[in-house]
Amino acid sequence: MSAMIFPETSPKTWVLPLFRRFWALVFIVVCLFPVPGDGTGERNAALFSFPGRGVVPVQAALSSGTERVLSEIADLLAGGDYTGAIAKFDEIHGPLAASVEIRLLKASVYFSAGMMREARALVRELLAAEPNNPDILYVLASIEDAEGKTREYRSTLERIINIAPAHLDTLISLGNLQLNNNSWRVAATWFDRALAVDAGNGDALIGRAEAYRRTNAPERAMELLDRAIQLYPQWALPRSERARLHRTAGDYEAALADLVRARELSPMDYWVACDMGNVLLSLERKREALAEFSRAARLDPNNFLAYVYLAGLKDDLGDLDGAAEAYQTLARLNPGYFYAFEGVGIHRMRTKQWAEARDAFREAWNHNQDEWGYALLAAACWMRAERLQAPKQFLETALRRFSRDSIEWNMLRLYSDLSGDTGMAVRIEQERNTVTKARMIFYLALYHDVRGNSNLANQYFLHVKQLDQKAIPEWRLNEWICGERNLTL
């Protein structure tokens, strides 16, 4: 088994989600209102300002009743009550109800509520009347993106640029699309075009900074993020991105300071919590890191990343039952992450739940059949759960993965045939790779233990301890066994 791989925190998808467009449309609604109490009738863009987003004024004569409805819609949207906001659109009457802006806002709310069919239908109606309206096309592109229609998404974005070369959101989206494709320099050209349209656009500044970061120009990236923070001091994202730069440079205290402020600004941001946990880990502040990853898991219980760290941290801090639960959750949320099944299996072995351990190691083996240790652990647990011959067919299949002259093949053959341990011991003694030798001695010990030869098994478990190869995945199992049996050197 190889060392457990931790995914990079903040695997942000560099796309402009439709909620950004949705908020821009909320501005349209808000900008219809006069500043309360100032008596000037000037439009107020400050109530729902969002970084980097301009205001598109709507020329309309509003009744007091319509103003009230629009204000209520804006409040519902700000609170995330999309169903309530959709219902409120029925209270808008007259020419305003049929306006492109209001109907486009409604389409965006449909999208945010997950009502894709309704969103697409309304966009289709709008395009029938205005087929070259870039704002309508942009909402269509966002729907295509959410539906995973990458080719259509890109095609629609390119169509918009042909119609409106300076369409800011589209330029940014094309840049983000290229970031997702790891085409850093192409992405940079799109963000440069966006910044030529609006030099203070927050999304463009952050996207360009990411392109600089990916092309090994951290100083330039830092300049842009500093500018974004200066322009939008209440926005968490540029601070969390700057923290990544500090972390890469090894300045963990500066990274932590940025993330503390980002958490204050956006306490519900899952990625801020994960990034902070990771930085705290780098500072060896494990209990504080545990608290942040626990907070992340509460913020988004269905995202697997926090559980990767929770499992490892709880193991390190001695909360073995908590670690087992975290591994189980991780395996459920991300079945392709086979390290989770490894963790489940190891902890089920610790509590002598042999059938459950077998199933976990078999699942790990199904995902990574180059790792012979999974097959051997599954077989050992299978023997304990049922009978010695139970895993024979499974082992015969596993043997086909390895060369007949390899030490791995010979160990699998030992477990399958239940004979030949003396020759295996000689083969292991001749092994020059200390890591391989330690692992093989553990599996020889486990073989004898399953067969009921505890005295010989204990000698081998102590030999593993003597080799002191703490990095091998079997080390923890060996330590638990030695501790349980009071085996000391």
C-alpha cells in the first residue's frame, strides 16, 4: 500500500457560475430603487454590491407596489429562498413583467433553484425574440455549463464574443474555461482582455492572478490579489487566494492571517475552512486544524475532502473510533478514493470485525490491483471470518497480476496454498529492500497468526517492530498487535 494521498485543498473549479450572473441581475432590480430617505431619486447600487460587477440600469416607471415586490424578491434571493422569490414574480404586472431583465432574472433564479428545464424554457423564449442578446446567451451558456455540455458551453461563449467582443462576463468565463483545461497562457489572454474592459473587475483580477501563479510568476499574482483586496476589502475570495500564494512560499503565518480574515468575511465558505485547516497542519497545530476540518464537514457534509483530513488527524490524535467513522463516511462519499477503504479495513481489523474488514480491503483491491497488500489483508480477514480455504479463488485471481518469480507472487501463493512458509521465510531473509522486507515479515507473521501459531507469529511481529519502518501502511496494525499482546523488544 502506498502512502495516503491528500487531494489539494481548494480545488476550485475556475468557471463563472450562474449565480454571479444572477447577482448581477439582482443589481438591476436594486438599482431601480431610490436611496431610502435621501429624496433624490438616485439609483442605489450599494445595497447589494458584489465584487467586480457593474450595474446595468433599467429604464422603467415603477409603481410603489412593484417596488415593494422587487425589494422582496431581492431580500428572498439574498437569503437563498429561491422558491419564495419565484413565487413573487407572479406579483409583478404590466410592461415590467414582460421585460427582458425581469424574465432573465427569473430564469437565473430557476437555475439557482435547480429548475433547469424551466430556466432553459424561459431562455429559449427570450432568444426567440432577441437571438443575439449577449446577456440572454450568457445565461444559456451557464445552463449548458451546469449540465456538463462543455462543447455547447464553449460554442455559446464564442458566439457571444463574436457578437459582443467586450462582453465582460464572457471574457472571464473563457479565461476560467482555459484554466480548467490547464491552458494557463491562453487563459491569461482572456483575462487580459477582460481587464482591458474593466481594470478593476474582481473576477478578472483573481483569474489573471491564478494564471500568473500557474506560470511561476507569484510576484505578479500577488500584485493583482493585493489590488483586488484593496478594491474589495469585504470580499473573502482574494484573501483566500493570496493565502495560497503565502502557503506555497512557506509563509504559513501570513497565509493564516489572510484566512482568518477570509473566515470573518465568509464564515460559511467550505474552502476557506479546508484551506485554514491545511495551513494549521503545516504549522503543526493539529487540534486547531481538526476543528477547522470539522467545521468544513458541518458546512458541506457531502463533500469528501474534509473527511480525508479528519480521518488522518483523528488517527494521529488517538481518536481511533472517530477516525474509523471518518473513513467510513469518506468511502461512502467518494467510492473511487481507495485509501478510504484501506482506512476502513485497518480499523475494522483493529476491532476484529473480520467480515467488514475483508469487504473493505476487497473494495480497495478492486480499485488498485497493483497493491498486493490489499489482497493479502482481505484474504487474512476472510480466513478469520469464515475458514482458511475461503479466499482461495480470490487469491488465484490476484496471483495473475504478478510475475511468478516475484516475492509478492510467492506470498500470495503461500496464502492460497496454505503451505510453503519455510521457503517464504528464506526468501524474505534474502530480500535487500528493507521496506519490502518489513512488509513481507508482517504478512508472514499474519499468516502464522491466522493459522494459530501465535508464538512464531509474535516473533515475526517483533521483528517488524525491530526494523522500525514506520512509513509502511502495515506499521499501525503491527503496533496495535504488539501493544495488545504486550510484545516489547
